[in-house]
Amino acid sequence: GKLTKEEEEELGTNPWKSARITSAPLDLAVSLASKGKIAGAYFRLAPSEADIEDALALDGSDDLPEGKVPLFYFEDMKVPSTV
């Protein structure tokens, strides 16, 4: 929810207020996130709500541990050619 004026004054300005969310290949995302901050920009990995729900349904857990993201692996996965 939205913070009240008093809460915002107490907590300070939300650093994520003007954040941009971008999808990137996993190898690039992990590389950026492992560096943490580059040229004043912070990089974090965050799964989509649908991915979290899928992971919890498969795992049987109630919630993901702090700092963890689901990673799905499919042996011999084939992607149809779009050419």
C-alpha cells in the first residue's frame, strides 16, 4: 500500500520508487546482481508472482526463504524454432 506522509517522513524516500523492471537472460541477470551496484544503479533478481506460486506448488512450501528465487530446470528441453 501507499505510505502516509508521516510514514514517508519517518522512513525516508523509497529508493525503489522510480525503479525500472527489466527482464534479462539469466546469465546477465546473475552477473549484474552479483556485482550489486554499477555506476549508481542497483541490480536485484526478483521472480514473478506466477513463478513463485509455481515453485511453492511444486515444493509444497508456504513461502520462499529470504533472498531465494525459484530456478526451474528441464532435462532435454527443446524450444521450437521460430524461423
